[in-house]
Amino acid sequence: MPVKVFLAVNVKSSKAKEVQKNLRAIDEVLLACTVSDGVFDVVAMVEVTDLDDYRTFAIDKVSSVHNLVDYSSFIIMDE
């Protein structure tokens, strides 16, 4: 069963659209949306095969997104 994760992202000032676009270009990202009036700038939904794949995704792909400052991961337990 695949693992889905919400990825909540903080970006450098005025770079939310750019980060959103760059996240959407990653195969594992199902959805990436800019958000307002909250702690985060972009929220994405990610689907991977297992938690080891998510670890690799986070280390290799998320950390390389330009203008992404920080992120939090929320593993979806039940849909």
C-alpha cells in the first residue's frame, strides 16, 4: 500500500509560486498548492511506495528545491 504524506513548506519571500511549480515537477508530488493566512506558504501531497522511499524523496528531491526554506511532513494515516 502506498504511503501518502502532506508536505507543508516555508519559502523565501515572494517565492511561493516558484516553489509550487518546482514541486509539481517532481513525480511523487500529486498536488502542490499555495496557501494564505497560515504558517506555511505551500502545501503538497506526496505519494511514495513506503517510508524508506519518502526518506529518499525528502533527502534527494525536496532538499534540492530552490528557495524552499523549511518543511514539515505529515504522514496520512487514514483517508
